[in-house]
Amino acid sequence: METSELLKKVRQIEIKTRGLSRNIFAGQYHSAFKGRGMAFSEVREYQFGDDIRDIDWNVTARYARPYVKVFEEERELTVMLLIDVSGSREFGTASVMKTEIITEIAATLAFSAIQNNDKIGVIFFSDKVEKFIPPQKGKKHILYIIRELIDFHPDDQETDISQALKYLTNAIKKRCTAFLISDFIDKGDFKDALTIANRKHDVVAIQVYDRREAELPAVGLMKIKDAETGMERWIDTSSARVRQVYKEWWEKRQTKMNDSFKKSRVDSVSVRTEDDYVKALIALFQKRN
């Protein structure tokens, strides 16, 4: 993509997603994603009803009367975006491609994080970690992330979600909130890696898919291509049996994916390319409150 065209696209994404994060998600995001825990604030004299486990024995000994530590919520978060950049993202039968929706969702979450004074970082992955952007604050950092979201070109085309999750677990030392944004077309099993990552971090899964991945249209002979392997084949979509087998395959895959989320205790939402992702994100945030 040429520089002028890229900058124009970045600006368009910035205007749309910054407005969404400011006007719609400001309170939703804040309440849905709490701080890492409780941070020490001050000490004060013990009052009836205080938890004796909070007594500061050093201060108590110094003043010969009991003092307790006061804690407050540690608001600052580190937010990581795990972005699927495999070949299957370049698909869409509606007015937009999966990669465009992934970009807008990621940018909206990034602006929401910055407005909440959180750090934001990114892991781009295919069947390997393609690029790691360490978490930072600031608008300049956000615009760099958006540029990469729009114009990143991966080395590989296939998908291995486990690799991305293992990298997250090892690379980010302190607890973070991690948004895993993918179509989850992965031939492997990522449940164990997801479970381990979610024990250390707060992982949230966002699936972006196209309706034609879920159900074939009856349009006769159709040539289909696996975007990740490059394999091509002809199928007869006029056959009700072919369409039914395909639908059953999709539903079985979705069931396995959702089962992995449930067993790993990961909150999730699925977004079709033609649907309003804003409603889906709000529903996800509300579910966490």
C-alpha cells in the first residue's frame, strides 16, 4: 500500500474507532476490565470492623496503637492484542473482509485502552509469532499499531493459535488483559495453551467469521480454495447433501471452539463480518460486569 493511501486509511480508522471508544465504550471498558489487583495507598488508625490482616505492625509498634494499610484498586492495565494474520483472514462475501473487521475491533480496543491510561501491545501471529510490539502508552504508539494492522504482511499463511498463546505467557511477565482476535480456523488444538495463558492473564476471545464459512449457497459448481494451504477443489453446491455436510462440519467446529473457551474459563464473542461488532463488544463487556 502506498504511503499516502496508508495514511488516509489510518486516519479513517482513527476517526471511526476513537469515536466509538470515547462515546460508547468509555464506561463499559472501564468496568469490564478491572485493574491487576489492589495497590497500597496509605496507612490510617485501626477502626472497629477493619480486617486485622491489614494491620501494619511496623507503624503500630512505632506509635504504640494499631494502624492498618489502606489499599485501592490498581487501575492501570496492560492490554495485549493477539491478532491472527493468517491467510484465511483475507476472505469476505459481504461488503467487508474479515481483516477489515479485525482491524477496526483491534483499533477500537486500543483507543479504549489508551483513554483508560492503559498500556497496549500487539502480537501478530500465523503459525508462528510474526511480530511483537511491546506495550506502551500514547497516541503515537496507537497510530503505529493501526498502521501495522492495516499494512502488515506475514511470512506464513497457516494458523497456530497455541504458538501465540505460549508466546504471550512467556513474554508478558505481569498479569494483562489479552484480546485474542481470530477466525479460529486452526487445524490444531489450542485448549491447553489457552487454559495456561488464562491462568496467568485475563484472556478474551473474539471470533470474526463470514456467513459463507458457516453455510454454502446453492449456486451449482463452485471452486473453493484453502487460503492457508493453497489447495483447490470443486464442489457441487446444488447438492443438498453437500451443503448439509458442510453445515454440520462448521457447527461441529464451532462447538469444539466454544467448548475450549468454556473449559478454559475464557469469555468470548463471535462476530459475523456483516453484523454490527459494536453490539457484540458491548454484550461481551456487559457479560463481564
